[in-house]
Amino acid sequence: MTVRAALRRSAMAPVAIVAVLLAVVGCGAPSYNYVANSAERTYIKVPATWRPIDPRQLADVLGVDPAGGDHGLWMQAYDADLQPSPSHLFGQDAPQPVVFVSVQTIPKNVQGQLSLDHLRDLVYPVSPTARQQLELTGSSSLSDFALITDEVLTPGHGVRGVHSEYRYRIQGGPPQIIDQIGYLNDDASKLYLAFARCSAQCFQQREREIESVISSFTVREQP
């Protein structure tokens, strides 16, 4: 069973989102929402103008049950588009920036199989092995891959991970840039993921904004 399959079979954890609004000096308008799963010590900041994607729509696209189960998955997504949609996360084109963040409990029978390449391949095939397998299928909706950034992350606090930034065309659409960070805790029982995406043209225009979101992704497995 792959990590991706485990993600799809898990259910959303009933952990409340904590939103904290910071005031802009001089006008009092919020600049960011700080989204947190405090039980999992996981945090990310999202521009206040980005809107949440309906959790029920998101769960439906991923094939998980938003009502219960073993509560192995917590996830949230935000979209800069005026009409937030999970299709901007997983479909042909994201004309505006969109971000997904999750914490996944990994089944014991999968934990020993996880590697840094599994983290690279959580959203789309990025590792050489995964891309080779993709080419062998000969019927993929993905094309025009380019690796922009790939770095191993060792922030401490009981986690290790990978930051990858790459390009794909999806279903023949315009080039998309995906900027993602995946972490595992020390015993590989928890998987932490954040990825942002938008078209290459959008990314060129809003690169700083997107990078500020992804670079804010923080996991502290240990106090």
C-alpha cells in the first residue's frame, strides 16, 4: 500500500482550525491567517485574501469520508481565486495560487516502506524512479516535467523532509509550478504535507507570495 493510497483511505481528523489575524500597522487590516493543527504542532500562514476550499468538496475529490472513520487525516486548503475549488489543486490549471496542507497518520504496515522519494512523489511523480514508471505506462496525463528545486530538510524537532519545486503540464493544460514540502517524523508514523500550485505565468507574478506561504510551513514533533 502506497502513501498516496493511505492518504485516500484515511478520514479527516476533527481538529479545529485556529485562525489568528495579524493587524497591518496603521490600518488594522489582516495580512495573514495562521492555520494551525495545535495537537500536531503544525502551522502555516495563508494570505488573508485567500479563501478556504469547502472541506466536503475536498474530501470528495480525495475519496475520503469527512464524517469520521479512524480520524487519521487532517487537511485544509485555501485558494486565491474568487471561486475556490479543489479542481485548482488537482485539475488542469490553477490560474491563481492555491495551497493544501495535511497531517496524515501512517498505518504501521506502511511505515517501514517510506523514504524521502515517497515524500517527493506525494502529489505528482518527481523522483527518477517514479517518473520512469510514469513513462512506462505510456498513457499519463502529465507531461513537460522540469525539476526546479530539490533539497533535503533537517529542521530538527523530530522531523526530516524534502522541499521540491517542479513543473508539469496536466491534461495538456498550461504549465503548472508546484512548490511542496513533505516531512516525516522520526518513527515514520506521521506524514506532514504542504504544497502550493499555480500556472507558470501566475507563479512568475506571485512567486514571493507563494514562497512565503510554503516557507512558513512549520512542524514541531518535539517541544
